[in-house]
Amino acid sequence: MKTRTIATLLIVAGAAGGTYWWLKKSPAADAASAPMAAGSAAGGASAPAGGTRGGPQTVGIALAQQRDVPVSIEAAGSVVALDSVEIRPQTTGVITEVAVTEGQAIQRGAVLFKLDDRADRANLDKAKAQLAKDKATQADLERQLARAKELFEQNFIARNAVDTLQTQLDAQLAAVRASVAGVQSIEVALSNNVLKAPRSGRAGAVNVVKGSLVQPGGAALVTLTQLDPIGVSFTLPEAQLGLLRKADKELAKDGGVPLTVQLPGERRGQPAAALPGNVSFIDSGVDATTGTIRVKGKLVNEGRQFWPGQYVTVKLTLRTIQDAIVIPQAAVIVRGNERSVYVVDAEGNAQMKPVQLRQPLGEQVVVEGVAAGEKIVVEGKQNLRPGSPVREAATGGGKGASAAGPASGASR
């Protein structure tokens, strides 16, 4: 039994020794141990230098700019005509002349259509003849009354004869006035046969041709639309009503709150059309359903760049911040309620400065806490600590000069 136990122990010891020998001579073990040895040797050689960790970091820099910044709001709106009138006849008749063409620019008072006026002219001649007859009768009665008064003064006729002639003359004077009114009425009816433009504008589609029978209850013959000046209608959230009313009160003497109306850019890279104007109307109530208020603007449209019904972007300038400091929005570091930026000092080191945000401007922001001309770190700020040396990233054509300046400051 003792001999068997000793033999077993010898077998186990031999197997363990063989395994150790095989692992020591294995190619995989040799490959794994080689990088570790090389890394240890390299670390021992470079540790004293320490240049990689202590060198300046490359960052993107922008200069803080000082300028006047307009505070504005944008809204989507549509172009509307300030005035549009439909031309309809006031009498039934046949069109004898169409003096307007579709799309024509019309001046106020220009003749647009003419109707058949023969019946009205005949009635006018008849009314004028009746007026002449009434005036002749009036003249005869005036002469009779004058002779009757002379005879009465000589006691040849009684008083009642004079009174009778006076009554007849008064009645005839009324008849003359009625005839005059009749002539004027027919002249008005005759003038309705000539349709003139009540205002200047652009003619739309002409819906009749020569020979058409028209009447007051029918469709409009043509529509005149005013294109210059033209209006724009849009809505704003009720939260901005206070700022808008304040700006409208302050800028009333200058014509109202200034606005810019812009069309979307044309295809093929053409620049977008934009025209200036002013707010002309603020609605007297807020729409309780949408929580918005309707606003209208007025602008000069001499080049006919805008047409009623077009969708546009309206930009209102409520006020202007004088001498504001503007930096890129990407440079701001947000930590809870605190806002800060990294500024590169004269020695080429990054220093953190707290700032206060005053007005967002898209990719830029108006801040307080930095001075104009200071170098603000925009890119690479996530790897910085206060006092870290930095190197400005090379840009475009001035690559060598851009990299050399901050680098020399950091080396000092």
C-alpha cells in the first residue's frame, strides 16, 4: 500500500513538470511576453521626458466681437393685397367695348368696359325736352304775373287774379326742379354704362367679351388688385405680445416696428428676394384656440417681387442692443445654472471665465463677462483645465502664422 502511494505521487510530479516545460517553450507564450518587455523598456526610457502629457493642446479659437445686435423674431406669413376691388355693372346691358386686358396695369379713372347706352341717351333727350318745356311755361307765367301786378296797381283786376297766377308760377317752378332732377337721374344711369377703374391696380382675369349681356347680380367682370404697396399677414405667440406692443409704442414716430419680408430662395442658387416694411396692424384680441395674435405689415413693392397668396418669412426687429459682445454658441460651457467659457490669456494658457447669456443669435450668442477681441476657445475645450497651455489650430491660408503665435506664447 505504501509503495502504491509513492508511485502515484511520482507520476503527478512528473506530469506537472512536463506541463511547465511545454508552456515555457510555447511560441504563443513567447509572443505575449515580447510586447510586455518592449513596453517596459520604452516606458523606462520615456518617463523622464514627459513631453506628451505636458505639451500645449491644439484648440479652435474665435475672437469675441463687439457690434450692435438687432433683437428680432421670425414668423411664417403670407402676402395679402391691401386693396382689391371687383368690377360689376350697376345696370343690365350689353357689352359694346372691352378696354382692359388681363394682367394690365390700370390707373385710377381708366375706362374698363362700355355698355350699350342708346336707350339711356334717348331717355336723356326726352328728359331735357321736358325740362325745356317746363322752363318755357315758367317764363310765360312769370310774364303773366308781372302784367297782372301792373293791372292790379291800376285797379283793373282783383287781388285774387294775381294770387292765382302766383300759385301757378310756384307750381311751375317745382315742375322745373323735378325736370332738372329727372335729367340728372338719367345722366347718372347713362354714366353707369361706362365702367371706370375706382383705383389703380393690376387687372386679373377678364370674364366677359364684347356682346356679353351683363347684370348687377352676375359675376365680376374683372378684379383689380393693388400690388404696390402690398401687405403681409402673420401670427405671433401671445408670449411675444408685450414686447411687440412696447416696440410699437417706442417706434411709432418712426413708422412702426420695422420688419423684413423674405421669400424662400429660388432654385439653382439664386438669392432670395427680401423687402423692408413696417407693422401696420396688431389685432385687438388673442385667438384663444391657438394662443396667437394676428399682425399685419405694409411694404413697398415697386418691382412686383411679391404677389398675394405667397408664403413668406417675416422678421421683426423689436430693438437693438448697442455695443454687444458676440461669441459662438459652441464656446459656452454649461454646468447646471452656470455658464462659462475658456479664454486664452497673453501667455497662451486657457483660463475659465463665467459669462451671462443675454440674447441667442442662431449659432452665436450675446454674452456679458468677456471683452471684445479676447480669444475664446470653441473646439477642444472638453480636454482643457484652467491654466492648460494651448496652441491655436491652423486654418486655411495662414496655417504657419496661425500655429506659430500661440505656440511661442505657450513655450514661455
